[in-house]
Amino acid sequence: MSALATISIDLSKIDKTKIVQSKNGGQYYNFTININEATDNYGKNIQVTEPQSKEEREQKKQKKFLGNGIVFWTDGKVNVAEKNNLKF
């Protein structure tokens, strides 16, 4: 195991139109998670935001903040996923 974290999400901030229905009947919502090396004023080092489309990024729209959290354990060997293996 590479890291353990705990995250809190404010469900009232989730855009319900972005919930994706899977073939097996499950419902999914994608998040963007930013893990920082330093903590903020509240001791948190994880920010959770709503993913942005390419157009939103190009227009430099502000990210929608959904929650935060902390990494509370790591073995220091977190690997970066191969880009062709990412499925969003």
C-alpha cells in the first residue's frame, strides 16, 4: 500500500447532472483530488474539486471546491499512473 487518506465531501455541492450511470446500474461521480506536500491552516493537505472540461480549463473558470482531507500515512512510494491507463 502506498498511502492512506481520509476525505470529506459536501454532497450538497455536487452537480447532480454530472452523475454517470454505468451499464451495471451503478451511479458514479468523478472528482479531481489535489494532494499537497504542505498542510493548510486547518491541517488539511487534500483538496477535492469538480473536474473541469477542456473548455472550462481554457476559459480559466474557477474550480468548484467540494471538500478536503488529509493523507495520514504513506510509505513514500506513490507511483504515477500511466496516462493510457486512466479511465474517466
